[in-house]
Amino acid sequence: MSLKEKKILITGARGFVGNAVLERLAGAGVPKKNITAHSQEAGDLRSPEACEEAVRGVQIVIHLAGITGGVAFHRENAERMYEENLTMGINLVAASMKQGIEKFVMAGSLTEYGREAPLPYREENLWSGEPKPAHAPYARAKRAILAETTRRRGEGLQSAHLLLASMYGPGERDDFVIPKLIHRFLDAKEKSEPRVLERGAGASTRDFLFVKDAAEAIVMAADSYDAAEPLNIASGKETSIRDLASTIGKLVGYEGTIEFNGSPEKEDRVVADISRAKKWGWSPRTDLEEGLKRTIEWHCRK
């Protein structure tokens, strides 16, 4: 499939990931006139009619729009998180089928993995139990959309469901862990604070992925991935919050001490196996330290 010849819809195009995907498409030579960059102002995707209007005349849908946020936002908006993300996705799949689009590319999440899934996460273990409580409503909505696109494959729909790691990079919102730490250490450096206190024990881990690497995978999937099985798109490396804080402190030039003042929390580890993605032809290009340097530079310029 040649993306240069396709009409492509990007939902959530003004968002953090959406901007990176638009940049990647431009770099791949896709003409701007062939891209519909959809944002909420163009139509509320909770409406079936708005979805039908959005997909009119396109051949590929890249669905990035969604309601998400930090852990506190997920906790306080659980019902909304589930209902609105599910409604948008199901409506868009239905509209895509009605329009006869060629491919539906979905931005999923590693949070979709069940609590019983062994580490590192492998795609065949996705459904091992319910998702972890902190992100369960969001994850269940994503799982339901995956189930719907899988069902629709029997009716001729090509699809790709990407299980994305915790993304970071230029353009990110300030309510996620990496920008919070960046601003905390920049502030501590400016005020010459002798120490930084962080909540918790810092033992929980995440798999962090630079947003431009994620965008590359999304565009590649639009071009060449078509399978009912989801695909892990991650760094494949496990990083503790303690190590993350230490690295960010070093990169911003903070010379004080870092202390975690919480009691050891229940272990919450995340890391994905990316061997299937590598076999397909994608692997992350940006290591964590390099990605953090570029992210810190962006935050300092804001």
C-alpha cells in the first residue's frame, strides 16, 4: 500500500500523538491535501452522524482521539473515560464500515493487559484477567474497540491495533509523570533547594516510549500492518520511577539529593516484549536519555 496515494483521516490530530503523526506523514511524502486532520471542533465523535461525516471520502482511518489523563484524572472520571472512549471508537468503526474504508488503525495501550499477564507483556497474553484498576475503564474501552475491529475483519475491514507504551516527548501535557518531574527539578534547581522529596518509594516501573518513535510505528501500521492480533509498540525496557527521577535530575543539572518519602508500595511493573514488532520491521530509535534531553529542551523553551 502506498500512503502517498491514500486519503487519510487522523482523529485527535491536534493532540500530543496526533501532531507527531502528522509530522511523520509529511516526512513520508503524503500530500497535505490527502490528510484530514480531525479535531473536536470539526465534529463530536460521540455522534454517529459526526463519525459518518468525518470518514466520508477517506480510505484509511487512524484513530488517536480519546479522553485520557494522569492517574488522578482516570480515578475521578472513570465512568466518562469508559463511555466516551468506547462510544467514539464503536461509532467510528461503524461509520468506517458504512463508508467502505480500507483500514482502521487504532491507538491502544499497554494498560489493556490483564493483571495476570506475565512480564514482559506478550501480545498472546493480553486477555489474562482484568486490567489494573488505575486505568481499567480506559483499558476496557480500548479492548472493546479491538474486539469490534476483529469482528469486522470478517466483513472485509483491515485493521491494526497498537498497544502503545507510556509516551513522552515535546508537546506533552503537564499532568503526566515525566513533565511533572521535569518541572519539579527545574524549579528545585532555580531555587537552589538542597533536596527534592517525591511521594512513594519509586519502585514502580514503566515502559517509556518517545512520541516520535510511536508516530513512526503508527504510520508504518497504516501502510503495512494488517492483523487481528494487537502489536506491542514500546521501548522493551523497564524503568523504575526512582531511576527516571535520578536521570531527569541529572539532565536538568540539579545537584541536590532526591528522596522518596513513601513506604514501599505494592509492586506495579510494566514492560513489553517487542520481538513481534521488530520482526515486522519496527524498533524504537530513541533511547530514554536522549528522548528526555529533547523533552527537557522543549519544556525549557515553552
